[in-house]
Amino acid sequence: MKAYAALLERLAFTPGRNAKLELLQNYLTSAPDPDRGYALASLTGELDFAGAKPALLRALVSERVDGELFTMSYHYVGDLAETIALIWPGQGAARDVPLSEVVERLNTASKTETPAMIADWLDALDPSERLALLKLMTGGMRVGVSARLALTALANTGTVPLDEIMELWAGFKPPYEPLFAWIAGGPKPEPTIKAPFRPVMLSTPNDYDGLSTLDPADFAAEWKWDGIRVQAAAHGDERRLYSRTGEDISAAFPDIVDRMDFSGVLDGELIVRREDEVAPFGDLQKRLNRKTASKALSFSHPAALRLYDILIWEGEDLRELPFHERRTRLEAAVTTLDPLRFDASPLLNFDTWDALAAHRADPPAAVIEGVMLKRLDSAYVAGRPRGPWFKWKRDPMIVDAVLLYAQRGHGKRSGFYSDFTFGVWDDDRLVPVGKAYSGFTDEELKRLDKFVRQHTVERFGPVRSLSPDLVVEVAFEGLNRSKRHKSGVAMRFPRISRIRWDKPANEADHLATLEAMLP
Amino acid sequence: MTKPEFQDLLIPRPEGLYCPVGDFYVDPVRPVAKALITHGHADHARSGHGAVLASQQTLDIMAIRYGEDFAKIRQAVDGPVDVDGVRVSFHPAGHVLGSCQIRLEAKGMVAVVSGDYSRVANPACAPFEPVPCDLFITEATFALPVFKHPDPADEIAKLLASVRAFPERPHLIGAYALGKAQRVIMLLREAGYDAPIYVHGALQRLSDYHIEQGVPLGDLRPATMDKAEARDLREAIVISPPSAFASPWLQRFADPVIGFASGWMQIRARARQRGVELPLIISDHVDWPDLTSTIQEIDPSEFWITHGRDDALMRWAELNQRRARPLHLVGYEEEPE
């Protein structure tokens, strides 16, 4: 538990991706089996313990600590698990409790055994290990590690490419001993699932000038729908819906999975669709990052797949076929599927780039992010090759906003104020509408840093509030309604596209301008 | 209610704790005629008093901070003295170099003003001496039962493990200029780290003074390297005051690991608030177990709380049937720089 707790603690405070990978790799190569497998499962969200709920933990601590002192402490610390880990009597470290013991016993203990078992562990562990235990039991590690990142680290420890791991990933169960053995140079395990993930083909960005050097007759075009890219794989009685990185998200989309009565692998965009109308991305967001979906949610936010491609159909691997042949096969396959859940993304008619530009400028729905271009002769290959597929995104939305706060950066930007919160006018007040930490050059960063130091009003730790004097042009990819933001709107991928040193703050945009951009 | 006789010996006033018998203050936060000072942290030891009585080391530290003429009269303690009818003696507090508790005896009562204190061994100063008394006056900086500071050697091991894991990233550790900075350096030396340690200019004089006073700190180098030199550093540890992290001085380092050595680092939200990547829980104050067991050990008939989290300590006093009183003295900061 010691090494695992130290890993989690360090990850929780480490902002940099590379540093996180290094910490994970060090752990995965040095920790023994089966502990490292359970640690990996905890980071990829594959563990779930029914018996260890916050109410039980509160009850345990209330038998040991004065209620008033606990309440004062909890108010100060702000996190229940952390408060319990610190306030639990004794300093622990009496014995090392292997992570595997915790996981295996939590999985098998009866409801009546669980409280005493947890109390024993809390007595034996030191505060940092207790916190790891409590986070493990209650879920929500909050260490900023996605399943993808954890598996990238795993791949880095050996010579098996990440794509190959992802193909088989859904078939492994904690503590993944055959997987670790394979990555360490052992034999490739036999697939244990019938509908594994196949690596997805991705596009590279392009624009009018770049496309002009190419012949439009070589390409098919379709809309780029604003959902999430997924892969639907079914074989026999096994049906799986994967994210484009290979995470199995089937459980959250029973409405789709129930209708996957085919044998094959399809590529498409997961959207929320009501009849023919594709709902804004915000609707889909309500269905993401869930373990399950209620009937009510499936009814109010019905999911659908808008299909782009076909990889395998009824035992035949079609990936080597050119795009136009796969497209014919896809259109035939779609006719056999439930039209409420599956349709093919329509192709666009165009014979010149100008004609395509006209489509792009006038999409039939707000949830279209631009156009996709696919060479008619392109095979379906893994990864992001440059050439066969392009995305030509719509122009970003733009507002002029005022810088309100700046925060010190990390890593290569240590010592520079590089993370900015900006706002727009709401009557005569500025309301924060987003954060951006990219879009500017190193030279501009130096100038921004200087501006921050000269226009600081107040300091809060690493954050400074600024006098509202600098206007920045913020580009963003989309806008959703948000209850969590005071302004009521949330931007997608905002970045600073221009610094308007010349523009007075009172000429920045108003909240009404943003509200008018909402889908 | 407080026994009236304690009020004859000590009274909380806006300037600080006042002794009416001897007409002096202990650790006054505003300029006064006569001040007794427990230790050299800036919030306890201020300049501009008429006369100051303190340990020689505390006087030296004040002179380094404020110049030789920080007070008109500067008297170093050397055994018990009589200050206008009060018998005054200084006793080790184990907090920082030169830190003392001050024992006051008059009118048949003994009070001990402990200042800031710690029960964890610190090679820069003598260990805290429990002094029997009727009235014990304590700080409450870390007076919540969640504060249980781990062995500082374990925290230093964390730092050294990180240096090994990320040798190309300089490790910049924030530590207050008096006490904590030198403590971190000593702990590193105790752990066998004998490479040069780089120190920010703001720590230089107080570190030199520690060395003069016989506290070995090993090879210290000024952290004034230029950008090219800073980028060639490997396995480097740089100690700086936390305030330097907000200054452009930091910009010379490529991708540093920012650490902070403080008792507050036990709470994750505090560490996050400060943008710290490597929190090191190293404190020179008593944590909750040490604070409560010190009060039990000294067993005064009453204790007063100068500053910090007095609500939790008052609750503890109630649960343990101890007489206690919060003074709510203003001017002692949580985190003196």
C-alpha cells in the first residue's frame, strides 16, 4: 500500500503529462504482481466496491473522534476521505497491507465483516496510505490520470504498442497478470473477448489553401458531427461500444447496445438524436462519464450512432478495401439496422473546393463542426496518417474578452503567468466566462507575464487578480449552457487567438453576444 | 471565568501580552517601551522598541533583519533576571535558532509564555524544556486534530526520491528564511545528501549566521546562476523563500519541481492553493498530539491561547476538563515570511 499511496499522492500534485507518465512507469515496473494490476485497475476505473460507502466511514470515525472536533476539521480540510485519513487515531504504519489484500478482501467480505475490516486497515496504515485506501474504496481517485494515460504508461514499460494493448484491453480482468507478462516480453495472450476494439483511423487538419493543391475528384466529403467518435463491435452474444481510444463505454449506452444485433465492427459518431434532429453536444454530455443510464435518461436523451465507416461485417475484414467500396458496404449494412439508432452520415455533393467551402459555410445544423474529406481509394488504417483523411473544421467562434485573473504556469512555464481567466461585460460588470492557456507565442507570453505583474490588484497564492485593462480575442470551438459557471455558458477549447493591446476594455464583448451563439 | 490573580501578572492588550508588574510586553506587535522577545520570526520580533530583552541569538537575528539599532537598549539574557519585581528566565522552546519560552514569576504565581514551540528534535536549537507553571500560554497554529506531522526524515526521503526520479528537473523548495530553510538543509545533510545546495539570496545572511553559530550546513552556493547554467543543473536542490516563486527569478529554471516545506502541506487543498507539486510536511511548530500532550505534561492550572485555531483547542480543554482562555491576539501570522 505504501508505494501505491506514494504514487497517488505524487500524481495528485503533478500537473505535467510527461511527469505523470514517468511516475506511473516507475510504479508499474517496480511494484509486484498482483498489486500493480489492482493499482492499474483503480486508475482505469475497473474497480467498484459496493460495501464501502461514505456513511459507513463516517460512522467508524464517529466512534473514535469527538463529533465537534471532527466537524471543525472537516470544514477546514474540505474533503471527507482526507479528514478521516488524518484524524484517525494513531500514526499507523504498524504493518504493510498489500494492495491486493485490500482489493481481494473488499470483494469477498460480507456486509457485516466490512466495518471491522476497514477499521483494522485504518489502524495499521499511515495517513497517506489511509487516504489511498479511502479513495480506492469510495471511487473517484481525482489524480488527473485517464485510463488512456495509465495504459500509455504501461505500454511505455515494454515494447508492445499501445494500439495492440487497446485491442485486447477490454478482455483483461484485474490484476492483469497475463497482460503484464506480455508487455514484459512474454507471449501475446489469446483474445478472451469476441468483439475486441480495433484501432481507429484519424484525420489531420487542413484548410482551403492546403486542399487547393489536391484534386477534389479524389475525395468524398461528409459532415463532421459534434459528438464523440466511437466504435461499435458485436460478435455472437457479445456487444461492445468503445471510445476512440478503446475504453469500453457499453454500460452507459444500453439503448445503443440493445440494438446492436449485427456481427461486425462499425465506426461512427455517438450523438443524441431525437427523430432526425441531432441535439447539441451539451445533451450528449449528460450521458457521458456515467457507469449506467437510467430508462428516463435514455428516453429524454436518446443516443444514436451516425455511421462513418465499416471495418468488419459478418466475418469479413473490409479494412483493406478502398473507401468508396466500404461506403457501399456500409450503406447496405445500415438497411439491416434499427433506423432510430443507426444511420449513415450523408455524403456531400461537390466538384470543386469552392463548392465544398460553400457547404462548410452553411451547414444544415448547428452541431456540425466542419467537413471531413476522405480519399476514395483510402484503406482503413490505424492511427493518424497524413494524406488519406482530412478534417476541415468550421471557423472558430470568436469574442473579445477582458483578462481578469492570471495563474502561474507549471513545468516549462514555471515563473510565468500563463493561465488566464477572462470575462465579458454583463451590464457594467465583468463576468468570467472561461480560461485559456494557449494560443500565444513565447514572446507574447513574456509580454503577458509583464502585463500581469504590472496590473496586479490582489494575490491569492499562485493567482493574481488584474485590473481590467487588457482585451484578448478568444477563439473557441463551441458553446454550451452550464449551470456550474456563473455566466451560464461554458466554452469548448478556448484559446487566445489575438492579444488586443490596442483595444480599450469597455469595447470588449457583452454576455448577450455569447448567449446569442448558444445552440 | 479567569482567576483574577492571573490578570495581575499578564493582560492581553492590542500591543501584545502585557505584564503590569514589570511594565513590559512579551512579543509585542507594535513598538513599546520594554519588550521581551521569544524568537526572531518577524511577527514576534519587531523593530522600534525602546528596550529589548531576548536571547543573544534572537538579538543577533533581529540585528541581521533590522540593522544594529533595531531598539535603543538591547539586553541578552544570561540566567534569571529581575525585571522591576518580576523574576524572568528564558528556557529553550525548540522552535528555531535562539527561540525561548519566557518564564515570569511574581506575586506567588508562575506563568510561562511559550512563544512558538516544537517537540521535534532540531539541531539548530536546544529541545523544548517543560517548565512547571500555574499559567501556560501557548500558540495554536496547528491546533486541529488533523495535524499530525510525520517524521521529517520521511519527508526528506520523498524529496530525494523525487530528485532521483527527475534528475533533469531542478527541485526548488520554498522554506521560510529563518529556521525552516536551514532545517531543510540540515535534514538533507543528515540524510547523506552532500552535494552543493543552492540558496536564494534572501536566505544567505541567516544561513551564514547559523554556520557562525556552529550549525553545519555544508556546501551552500548562491542561486544566482544565469539561464544557461540553470539549465545545465542536474539533481539540483534550490532553497528559496516561497515569495520568490512569484518573482521572475524563477524563470531561469527549466521545468522545475516546485516544493514547499511547511506544516500546512499536510492539507492537500493548501498545497494546491499554492501551486505546489511536491508538498513536504516539515513543521517547526507543535502538531495536535504534541500540543495536547505538552499541556497534559506541564499540567498548568490554566492555559491561554495566543493565536491560531483556538476553537478546537477550547473544545479539547472542555473535553479534558482543563481551564483555558482564548486571547485572540492579532498580528501573529500563520506563515511568517
